[in-house]
Amino acid sequence: MERRVVITGLGAVTPIGNDVDTFWENLKAGKCGITKITKFDSTDFKAHVAAEVKDFDPLLYMDKGEVRKNDPFSQFAIAAATQAVNDSEIMGKIDPERFGVYFGSGIGGIQTFSNQMTALNEKGPRRVSAYFIPMLIANIAGGNIAIKFNAQGSCLPITTACATSNNEIGEAYRAIKHGYLDAIIAGLLGGIIGARLYYVIFYPGDKYITNPMEIFNIKEGGLGIYGGIIGGMLCGGIVAKIRKMNLFAVLDVASLGYLIGQGVGRWGNFVNQEAFGCATDLPWGMYSDRTAAEVVGNVHPCFLYESILCLLGFVLLHLFTRHLRRYDGQTFLLYIIWYGVTRFFIEGLRTDSLLLPGIDLRVSQVLAAASALVAAVLLIVFRNCHKLTGCGSRKAMEAAGLTVEDKAEKVEIDDTAESTIFSGMSAEEAQEHMTVGTGVKKAAEAENEKTEGNADANTSEEPSDEAEEANETAEGESEEKNDGSEN
């Protein structure tokens, strides 16, 4: 389901204006926001200029207590957001659970970091503010905005340097347009529940049978990634169907997200020193007190293998999706094969695998092999399918035998509006002018075709009566337009 997205409110805190009107007027006037640095002594620095926010008064948007607890970057964010919310008049007109905040920062509270490090070095740790971390972290701005306006939906801070704003706007647009919010929340909960159930079901021993409440004690560990994938896919898929979204297209998108999440998430195993492999003499083998307690010598860094292969898989499947995908669900099937083969071999190196009850087989290896085999069979079955509703370059789609539909909507022409190309003419007059010009061109082309091969290169035939008549009509109308526009 796709929805129309519109911008309903604006806010601005910038080096050339602390509200939208001032910013816009200064921008049109070509005012430069770069001036001499005033926030600190720049004598010992090579650079002495910067684009500082000037004359900003945070008390217009928050009380003194809040000012003390927020870094300037967060104050700027709250001010701009307040302006935008007030401009949109959205408060009271939207369900708080459907109201999200997508606000990012390139680096977060850098001024707080600098001030607190100075306090630590000069006065000791007792003089470091208790609000140091809440003022520093880059996601606090979005969090403060959400609290201020009771936005209980998704709160997503993105930090991608100079691309932060574009990323935030793009993600917010996508979340609204496609209604992903419900599916994301349901998929996350389903993933956690599925991961825990997977571990509990295949856990060796009677720990969870004798003490069922331990099932909910996930802080002690015990989450199976395959269970998370299955649970997230089922719950997210159910919500996607309820929301009337294309399930297979959603799975294609989700599979790319799975690979990123798995690639990054595996580094949690490194932090916890878990999920490692058997002994190895390879130069990249890892060693720690935790690994030494179970294996003598260096061990295979299984987390690293899986992380690298998942991120590589994301790159390859992303390129495939953009240029070669022929039907919805194809990327998802390739993801199942890629991760299945990857996990099958890596699982064989691990020392902490869950086993099937009564059988000396690793659960994840069996599941990986079975899922990869099923996906491979489905790829063969659907090899001639061309039902695609998602992305793919025009060239690649045409090469695959797909019909590329032109979805451009018919534009209604306002006959009373002034033409943007032919100054002084209405749209209707400009259209007539273009029609006459086309008639002249076609008449001339027809005459040339008749005389082609007979005329000398240095001579030309007299234009046909039809062309002359059309030309005279065009000239007459042009003169009328000029006469009508003379002062």
C-alpha cells in the first residue's frame, strides 16, 4: 500500500537565520553564514572562520532547566522541530503511535564532549556532569523531540556525516509512503520471540522444563538467529498482508535488511567472546580467556566469517536487485541460499551448536541445508516468472523481456495559465503555436521525400502550397501575438 507524502510544516535554525522566513530571505539575498569564530579562542588554529548559529535564544523553546541539560545541537533540533510542528498544526490530529521522529546529527554533542573532557583533565572525574552521556549521544535530539510532542511511533536517528539530512528525509518519506511502521514493530517482536523459542526448544537438558520462568530471562543469553529470522518473517509477513502490501516484494527488501543486521550483529559474539570455532593454526585465529576455557590454542573467529559473508551477500544481492531481479521474491530466495550455504559450513566449525534431540546433528546445519535446497528448487520452478513490481533498471528489465510501463500521470493543462516557454502566451495559445509549427515541419518533410535524389545539392525546391499556407498561418498568428503584446 502506497500513500501520498506531503510536507506540512517547516522549521530552521541555521547560520543565516533562526526561523524559516529569516533563513529564506537571507538565502535569496545571498548572505554568507561564514564569519569569524566567536564560540572559542581560535588564535592557535589555522582556521579562524566557521558557519556558527548566531543570536540563538533557546529560552524561546524550553525552560532554563532544559537548557542546562541539552547540548546546543539538541537545543537547535528542538527549536527547529517546534517551528515545524507549529507550522503544520498537526498536534491533536494524529494518533501518537503513528507519529514518528526521524532526526539525525552528523556527530552529536561535540561541545559537551569537549567541555566535559576539559573538566575531567583539569578538575578530576567528580566534576564530570551526570548529564554527560545524555547530552552527548547523537540520538538524544530525536528522543527529546519525541518526548516533547508525545510522538510514540518510530524514533530513528541516522548519523551519516554530510548525508545525514538526506538519509533522514528519505527514510521518513519511505516509512510514510509505504506504511512500514506497523510491519517493522511486529517483525521486531516476532524476531525476538522466535529467536528465544528456537533456543529453548532445542536446548539440551531440562532447565526450561523445571523452571519455565527462565524462558523469559533473555538477559542470560540464548537467542537463535534462525528462530529470529523465521519469527520476524512470519509476523512481519502477516502484518504486511493485513496492510495489503506485496508480501514477496516485502520479503525481498527484508532479506537485504537481514544481511545487514546479521553482519553487524555478529560482532556482539566477539564482544561476549562466544560462538567461536574449534582450534586453528590460521594467522587470524583468535584467543582470549573465554576461548581458552574451552579450546586449547587459537580458535576460528566464526563471528568474523559470518559477518564478512553476510555483508558481502548484501552487496551482491543489492546489485542483483537493482539490475537483474525478474520477479518479486527472487532476492529472498537467493538470500535463503546464500545464508544457508554460509551457515552450513560455519556451523560445522563451532563448538556450541544446538543438536537435534536423539540425533547427533546440528540443528542449524540441518535447517540451513534444507532451506537452501528448497530455495534452489523454487528458483528453478519460477525460472520463467516475470512478475515484478519493484525496482530494476530499465535496461536490465528490457533485457530480461519485461514490459516497462510508463506510469507518468496525464498532466491537466490550465488553458488560462501563462506558458512557461512562450512568454506572453497562454498555454492554449502556445499549444496552437506548436501545432502549426509541427504542420510546417511535416509539410516540409513530405516535400523533401518527394524530391529526394532529384534535387541538386546546391538547389532547393520551392515549398509546397500546403507548407506555404501553413507558414503564412504561423507568421500571421505570430504577428497577432506580437501586436497584442505591444505597449
